[in-house]
Amino acid sequence: MDRPLRRDARRNRDALVAAAREVLAERGIEAPLEAVAKRAGVAIGTLYRHFPERGDLIDTLLEEKVSAWAGLARRSLEAGDAWEGLVRFLEETCDLQARDRAFTELVCLSHLDERSEVNGLVARLVDRAQRAGALRGDVGPIDLAYFMMAVSRVAEADPGGWRRHFRLMLDALRPRPHQEPVGA
């Protein structure tokens, strides 16, 4: 039976998660755990007491990041304009990727899980934009995954220049004048 953590143990765990967010955003999910412990102001043994394996800490961050990402997708679905909702989702995701290497790496992992809530939401964003005639009919959710991966690579090479590449890629997603919307 899990007992609640003592106040000092809870404080240490919270500090470790906050430090991991920062260090992994800067250096990726393979960042040394010693750097996480140092940033949290605790010994490495304290880190391992709370997170016996690297995967335990990564899972904590993955759950947090994917939950926030799913929230972004849900808010994007609520946009009055289907294209603007899709663009908001893509742009905010790409912005997160440009600022957070761990998010980029974890997002790529979540695309591999077809049962992922985010994948279902992205499929709905695609369908909605296609039905509105705003998105090419031959674009699928996996194309958007590759779109985001490509932009993340540009952001690695040129942190300030990814937005130009993003806009160029958006143009490629728009339907050509002779294409019919899906379901028309």
C-alpha cells in the first residue's frame, strides 16, 4: 500500500520533476541524471529513491507532456475555423518542439502508439479541415507527424528560423484549386 510522501520527500520529488523538465528540455531525454539531481539540489541517491530507473522519470514527464499536448489538440478542435484550429495545433506543437528537446523526442515516441489519444484528436483535426475544404484530401495524420518532425529538425539547426520553414510547409497542405473537399 502506497503511503503519502513526507513533506520533505514530496518537496524533493517535486524539485526533481521540475529540474528534469528543464534539463531534459535543454539536453533531451538522454541527459545525465546527475545533471537533474544537481539542478534539483539533491543527491543522485535521492533521485534514484524516487525514480529507480530512468524510464520512471521519463514516464512521469511523458504523461505530463502528452496530457498537455492532448489539451492543445482539444482546444484546437474547438476553434471556429477548421484551418485556423489545425494551424494553431501545428504551430504551438512546433513551438514546443523548438523550445523543448524532450518534448520533441517524446512526441516522436507517442506517434508510434496508434492508440494514443493525441493521434485520435489529430485525425479529427485532419477530417474537420478536409471537410471544410481547407486541407488537401490526400493528407493524413502521419503526414502531419512528419511535418512536425521536419520542423523540429529545422529548429535544431536554426532555432530562430523554423517559423519560415513552417509557413512554407503550411502552403503545401492547402488544397489545389481543382481538388474537391473530402465528403463533397
